Amino acid sequence: MAEREHLIRRGIFRTVVIILFMILVGNIFVMMVPRHSYYKDQALENRQVRFRVRAPRGLIMDRDGVILADNTYIADITVPKNSLGSDGPDSTLTRLINWFDLPPEATLARLREQKETGHRGALVLISNASMPQIAAIEERGRQLPGVRVEARPRRRYLFGELFAHVIGYVGEVVRADLDTTGDSTGYRIGDMIGKQGIESSLENLLRGGSGIKLEEVNASGRVVGRRPVWLQDVTPGKDVTLSVSLALQHRMAEAIGERTACGVAVDTRSGEVLAAYSHPAFDPNLMTVPISAEQWNTLSGNPEKPFFNRIVQATYPPASLYKPVTSLAGLANGVISTSSILEPCLGGWQFGNRYFRCWKRAGHGLVDHTQAIVQSCDTFYYQLGLRLELDQLAAAARSLGLGRVCTKVFADEASGNIPDTAWYDKRFGKGKWTRGVLLNNAIGQGEILVTPIQMAVLTARLATSGRTPDPVFVINPRSPAKLPDALPFRESDLAWVRRTMELVVSEGTGKAAKLDSIDVAGKTGTAQNPHGDDHAWFMCFAPVKNPEVAMVVIVENAGHGSSEAAPVARKWLEAYFAVGDSLPSLPAPVLVNGRGH
């Protein structure tokens, strides 16, 4: 009996096992045969993928709230990272390269660089794809698994060349940028990063933070199903307000025209830069998408040097604009008075075996200290220079802002050169130079070098007895400009310099900058240029009794400041003070990709 029950139980167990096995086999059969296509589609077409979403950069606006730089959107064509491992003759990547006639070796090298430098997710095959390229991908979507069209923000400079050297530009992140940003996780090859100007110096503020979203996509990389899940929100970049005025910048560019020149205007009360324009310039919109090596070589090899920022990079001898500095050094050290008369100018001055000429070959005759500035007499200043010690002259120049970097905006800003005893000893050897260097230094020639932005600072500090802060390009109410150290000159001497500069414009070499209704004080200069024609300088401030603005203009290879640079300043001042019909106008925005802004 027990044996029979045992056999029955074994039979039942076997039957159950057989039935379960048949059910399992049946389900497998159904999945593999009748419903094969359905489960294949489910497995291949629906998956969740993380996508990195680039943040739009912050806006850049002028002092009146006019947008100068914003963002538009362009499309990139991307491929999966694993496409590099299967780039045979019949692969998706090879087909794309052939379809779009891309250079195979260069394209594969660029994709490998993206992958090797930690690029997450898809690799950018074509940046800023054209509409025909986008249409080709959309039409063949099912034949191109993992290939996507992705939108991303592109920087847009609404006024092209006008602010190129102040705002700078953004460009694609390359390996060198990853080595210098100190942020190995935030940037990827193909991201945008500030390369020059405000875009570079305020990169951390403008760039924002990328977001990460989780989306369901099919085998072709197309988004399907429900809304994405945001794992990390996009943080847009912070907006920045510049001190520069669009209208005044436009007027500076108009006044300079097509000449190789630079103009800088500063608010004497705050140090805010109202206009800063360097010409020739370039269109920064060209730099926001990849350009060919040929295009880059054409731009960078242009003999007119459009990338050269004369505002802060160019250094020139200050020429006669330096004479007020020499006068103040002489007055501060008691070697001359405001009414002193030195030996007459007969066209030059003999020192040792060298004859130093005055710019006026016929000579100025007998002039006092005031007329020496008004008529810009070199002979008078040769004599004054010999009464000074070299270090006394250098100290006076440095107290007015020369010989140092004076902004925190431009990484490539030049410091210029204000030579002193230590500098000459180092260059020529101790005791191997003579006091003859003082004759050149006294008239702003020789080894003295300054930038236009430095000369704008000097002009503003002469106008305000040293109260103008260092140049400000970005308005930040929470961080007021720091006042400079007090000048080492008597107020009476500074007032005398201002009166003489007023006479320069009213009756001297600066008459071309004279306005009918506003008193202007200024100084002309002609800087010797060993590589060609002389450079024309002019510096000025106005109104004389209550200065609001100081400016400097230099026109390269143009000759005399009185005839070339002073008229540029006059045109700009007319716009600033809205004299007559010279109200500053606003330029029309430029076009990018055929669209207006």
C-alpha cells in the first residue's frame, strides 16, 4: 500500500514538472517565434539615456541695458561613443563621413580626442549643421542608430566688430583649455569657453552650469515616451552690464573710420570706461563655430592685425603727452617754477656730441614754462629733463598710473615701460649709460612705452587731481571702485597744468578739438616710430572746471596729433555733450546666419 502511494505521488510530481516545463517551453516559443518582432522592438527601441544640456551664457549689456551679446541656437549632429569602435567600410560612421564629404582622418582624430578627454555621451560629428545636413539625418533616422540632431546655444554678438576687443569672444574648448581651467569635470571638448576680453575674464560668471536629463529613446536615438526626468537642472549664466555705451562706442568708431587707431574715453568721476575702440577689428561671430585652418590662417595672418587689441596690448612712446608729467616732476622737486624761463629755443639743444632737435626746426624763441607746454617746445623740456634725476621723473609717471597693468579684464594687457636707474643699469650695465637718456625721456621718447588705456588714466587723474579710480569695464554696484593713492604734487601745480592744457586747445596745438560751448583741455603729441611714419596722439578732458570725461586717441602712422588725432576727439566730445546736431545714434545690429537680431 505504501509503495503504491509513493508511486502515485511520483507520478503526480512528474506530471506537474512536465506541465510546467511545457508551459515554459510554450512561452519561450511564443516569445521567440510569434511575438519575436514585438519583443525585439521593445528591447531595442526603448531605453533610457542621459543627456548633458549646455547652459546658455549670460547676456552682456551696455550701460543703458542694450543687449550686446546673447545666445541663439544651432544644431549639432552627434554619434554614439561606441561608433569609433566600429568604423569599418559599412559602418554608420563611415557612411556619414561619405555622405557629408568629411575629411576621414581629421574627423576620426577629432572624435577620438573628444572620447579621450572624458567626453560623456554622444560625440559631435558636425557642429552647427546646415539645414540640408539636418534633413538628411531626419530622413534616414531608422538607418542611423544612435545618430542624433542636438540643439545647443551659440553665442551671438549683435554689433560685430564694434565691441570685439572689449567683449572678446568664445571658442570651442580644446585640450589646452582643459589643462588651464582647473575644472576637469565641468568642460568637455566642443563646449564653449571665453577666449578674450570680458568673455574670458568673467568666464565663471557668464558660463552657467550644464544640466543632465534622462530621456527614453528608441534605437535610432529619437526621443519617445514620456517627458524627460531632470537629474540636474540647467543653471543659466549670470548677466553682465558693461560701463561702455553703445552710442558712444559707435561714435568713437565713426570718428576713427578706417584708420589704424584706438580711442578710449573714461568717466573721470567713477573710472568707468565709456568707450574703448580699436581698429582694425574682427567679427567675433566668426569664432563661435569651428572654422577651417585656412580661414583661421587668413584672419591671424592679416597684416593689419585685427586681433591686436590696441587698447591694452599696444605700447607707444607717449611723446609730448608726457610733458605735463615732466613739468610736475620738476615742480615737485623744486628744480623749476610755473613761471620759469630757460634758454631760448633755436630749433634744438646740444648735449655732448649730439644735437637734439625741436619739432619746430625754426625754434620757438624765448618761452616760459606755460608756453613751453602750449607750444610743445622740445628744447625747453630737454633743459628741464637735465635738471631732474631719472628716478624723480619715473616716480612722477608711475604716480599717475603709467608703467603698470591697470585693468583686471585683459589677460594680455601690457604694462608698458617707465625706465629708472635700475632699468638702465640692468639693460646697459651700471655706469654704461649717460644722463643723455633724460633728454629723450623728458619729451616722452626713448625707452618710455605706454598703452592707450594708461594714458586715459593719466589724463583723468590730471583732470581730477588724482581722484579717478582705475578703469572700470563692468558695472558692479556691490563693489565700488577703489580710490587711488594721493598724488605727490601740490594742488596749485596740478591746477596750473590744467590751465596750460586748456590753453593748448584754445590757442595752441590742440585747436582742432575746440568746442564752441564746452571748455576742453588737452595735449597733442607726435610719437617717433622707427618702423614708419610717426604716430599721432591727443589727450583731453572736459569740461575744464568740472571734468566729466577724459579721453585719449592715437592714430598710427598719421603724423601730427594736432591734425589727425585731435579732430577724432572733437567728434566724440560733440556726441558726448550732444553739441548741435551731434546726438549719438545707435547702429543697426549685424546679421548672423542671415537673421537679424
